Amino acid sequence: MLDRPMNDRTQLLTPQPSSPLAPAGSSLDLGHSPLGIGAAGAQVRAVHDEFHGDLLEVSMGPHHPSTHGVFRMIVTLDGERIVKLKPVFGYLHRNHEKLGENTSYLGSMPYTDRLDYFTSMTNNWAYAIAVEKLAGQPVPERAEYLRVILAELTRLLNHTCLAGFLMQDCGCSGTPLMYAFREREKILDLFEALSGSRMMCNYQRFGGCRVDASPEWLATARRVSDNYGAFLDEFEALLTGNEIIMARTQGIGTLSSALAVSAGVTGPMLRASGVNYDLRKVDAYGVYPRFEFRIPLGDHGDVYDRYMIRVLEMRESIKILQQAFDGLPAGPIMDPKAKLRGFRPKPGEAYGRIEGPKGEIGFYLISDGSPNPYRYRVRAPSFVNLTILEDMCLGQTVADAVIILGSVDIVLGEVDR
Amino acid sequence: MDSAEQLRDRLLSLFPGAEITLITNPGPAAQHGLLLDHAHARAIAKFLRDDPALQFDQCSNVTGVDWPEKEIVETTKTTEPDPAGGPPKVVEQKTKRIQPGYLEVVYHLYSIALRHGPVILRLHTGNRTDQVTVPSLTPIWRSCEFQEREVFDLFGVFFAGHPDLRRILMWDTFKDHPMRRDYVEPDDYEWEPTPHGVVLEKAKAHFPAPAAVPPPTPAANAQ
């Protein structure tokens, strides 16, 4: 028997007291709001509601293929609509920061490859930049150019794969992902030829790079980057104007620019929401000020914009690559005074960051003068970008949550560290 | 943008009762920090975010640092006149003092609107055992939400006013805080009825006599 009028939906608008069985603030606590304020956060009605039916709590993952790794979302559904979503992760946690504190500065370099295993080159660079800031280490010009070349190749590789994965999440099984992987393989071959490893490159050093690029390698790399535009044309012909993809992704998972800034969202996610902030321009690290490129910005901040921003960024990356190949100077790739083994920076601290393909990847290091860092902290873009996953998914359907997560572009090696 | 000293002086004039200490960074990066007191931390953070000349709208990085208590030996040299009338003797006196340990939370702020930064905010806890609460800045910057949860999880700092303070990387029933410097790893993370091999060697350190009642050990963490 109902104790209120049948059309009374005020219960939907007021936060309900939690079930006595659910510990306060736990993932089972349905009355809990992610913002701490009932009016602004997720609002859910009573779990047992005779008239509207019960809420359904679904645990998506950790072994769900659409979660891009071992990632879990506890989704509370009101019919088809998501009223609450709590991400759960840490399944790959190996306390990377503690490992970094127990090994030497150089010893952490190969570990940074394992953070985001798609973009080991930019992880290396971010770590190298933090250590160079800590020790005041200069870098020769040729090494800076090589770093830019490798970072932009990494960006191509990451964004191509992301587009492929996103389309796979949308349900276009196979084709876009296989096309993306075909191109990725060409870049991974380049990485292997240069550093000896496809994904765990361990290439950057404090004060330069590990090995020099041969003229043959540069010629091959140039050919790959020159041909990339043609591949993007083909890729875009299939996807960008595709009516099904537009219907599926436009207006889904909208993120406002104010929330994106407040939540520390960085990278293509932030620019898709229309915020003009790219560390390549803002911090002007390395030799980026010498290159001409533009920063694509989105209008709506939805899933389609996030896909589109990445495609446009790839076009800009190709431009940067062409300029970098043209301007690559001769010279040493390591600073002759750089010290790798027995490296002991003076006491102090530094926070170094670069624009990784997924966003701002930063390293915070505190040195106490010993060979190991006293504190070694990784500011992982995927981890911080996940903060607003719930806000983007509220009111959407489960199938939308899958593609919203896909558009965030996470790698669990970096989220869990 | 002002330097850290200027910013501190400006904040001190705006928040008269606040204690703001400049923590200098001797390294080449010269990113100096401002240590805030708990009572004014959130008001100062809000001011840094909203002031039109500063507009630190992005809290990029939040992290913890553990500073365990440290024994500091100070040597003082005094000259004492020789009673026999010879040259004065130099006497070295060593005094030991214990610097109390604390946990530190570090916030790196940047401004997306004005493209400057970083300003580094620091908060200290009273000690490492029972006074480990600091005010949460999640109401000011949403990006602190997960990162403060991580500091809580790995360092054991409690954030007063955090909307959802739970463990984030370790599992919910985990007891200790693994990023602390004095964290002792459990013998094994997986329960096994009869420890053997490396685990047995580790376990022997905790269980010297089989008949004695086993004291609480870090191995309890794993359960």
C-alpha cells in the first residue's frame, strides 16, 4: 500500500536516508552524494520503492572488456538511467611510488615505462624533465628534437588507438581498431629499431637520450609520419561523418568547462570542453616554441568532441613532426657533464610536468642528497581525469557509461600505479 | 605573478590571524612553498582560487610526504681556560634532540585562466599517530577528491570535510598505510596455512618460540 499520492515524485528530488545496512560513505550508501551536498550531487530515491520499482546495483568489471583493463564501476540504475556510479580501482596497484623511493634516480626510468604502457616515451620525458629541474641539468639541442619527435609519434600512436578502442566500445567491432593497430605497429617498429623495445622503451636519460637516431631510422620515421595523413583521411572517411557514430556519441557524457577546470582534467579531455590549455604552449618546454601548430578546441565537451579533438591533434602532430625532422640539428645527444650512475642531486624538490597524450603527466621529486629520491610522486593524468567520471555518467545509460569511459582514455597501469 | 614571499606577505595582510610560513626550496627549481595553518587553510585556498589577480583554478597535484621523527645531534664547541695556565682547551659538547615527526600534504596550484604557477601549499599534521587530521581542500578544487583519498589511503592523513574519504588503491579492509617510511611489509600478502621458503624465513623473525603467544605482527595486514 502506498503512503503517498501515486504521482508524488518529490522523493526523487530529496536525498533519502541511507539503508541502515550500508556503511555511511561506502559504495553501498545510496544516499551519499559525491559532492557532499545533497542538492548538487547524485540524488537517488529509496532502494525499495513499491511503485517505481527497485534500484539495481550493477558491478561492471573488473573483468569487463569495455573497462580497458581491471577497472570496476559500481553502477546504480533507476531503470535504464544511471543515478550513481562509483569507480573502484587499485587492482594493479604495486606501490610504484615506493618502488621509486627504494631505487636510484636512474633505476626508476624503466619503471616509468610501466605506468602508461602506451606512452612510455612521454612518461620517460616527464620523469627526465622533473629530474633535470631538480638538478639543474641542461639538455643538448639534438636530444630535445629527438624527444619532440618521439613524443609526437607517441601522441599519434595513443590517439589512433584511443579512437579505435572508442569505436570498439561503440559497437563497431573490429575494423577501426584493426586499422588503428596496423598504424600503431608501424610506430612501434620505429620505437623498437631505436630503443630495442616496442613498448618499454626506457629511452630518455637525465640530460639527453640513450641512443642516437641513425639517418636510416630518421628516413623511415619521416616516411611513416608523412604517410600518416593519408591513413587519417581513410580513418576519418569511415568514422568522422558517420551518421551512426554521430548519433551514438553526440550529446553523450557532456563535461562543462568549469567542472573540467576545477576537477583538474587535462589533455584532450579538457580541450574538448573548450578550455585552451596545452602545456606545449603554456610551459613551452623543450623546443616546442620553435614549431608552429594549433590547439584544437571542442565546443560541446561530449564524447564526439573528445574523439574529434584527438583526430585534429594528430593532424597537428604530423605538422610538428615534419618541422622537427627538417630542423633536427647535428650534435651530441647527451650533455657531456650529465651523470647517470651515482647521481646525487642536491637537497631540494621539483615538480616537472609535460603534456602527455592523455593529459598532464607530472613527477614530484624531493631529494635529500642521497642516491634515491626521498619522495617520488607520479601525477597520473588518467587517475585525475577519472574524478569526474560519475558526473559525466549521471542520467545516462549503461551503454553510454561504456563509451564515456572509453573517451576518458585511461590506462590502468597509470591509474593504479 | 608575485613571488612566494610577496604572496605570503599579501596573504598575511588579508588574513591577520593566519600563520603562513615560507618554506624555501634550495634546489635549482626554486619552487618555494607556503605552509598554512589548519584554521585558515580553506579560506586562503578559496581566496587563491577566486582572487582576480591570482585565479589558481586548477589544483594539479596533491600528494603526501612522510617525515618520521629524526634524532638530530648538535655539536657545540666551547673553549675552557686551562686551570694549569696552558692554552685554553676546546671542549666539544654533543646534544641530542629529537625532531618530532609529522605528515605533510603538498598541493600544486596552477592557473589555467592566467597561465601561471605553481604555487605550492603545504599542510602539516601535529604528529604521525593521533593528530593526523588536516582540512580537506576538495570543496575548493574538485581534483583533490581522488588525490586526497589516495593520500589518506597510503599515508594515513585524515581530511576533515572530505565528502567521501575511503581507501582508493588498497582494499577496504587493509589496516596500515604503505607509503609511510616505517611501514613493514607483511610476510606474505596471500594467506597460506604453512609458510615455507622465503615467507618462512621472514616469519621466523616474528615467531621465535612456537609455544609463546604470537604478538601482533604486521603479517596481520594481509588479512
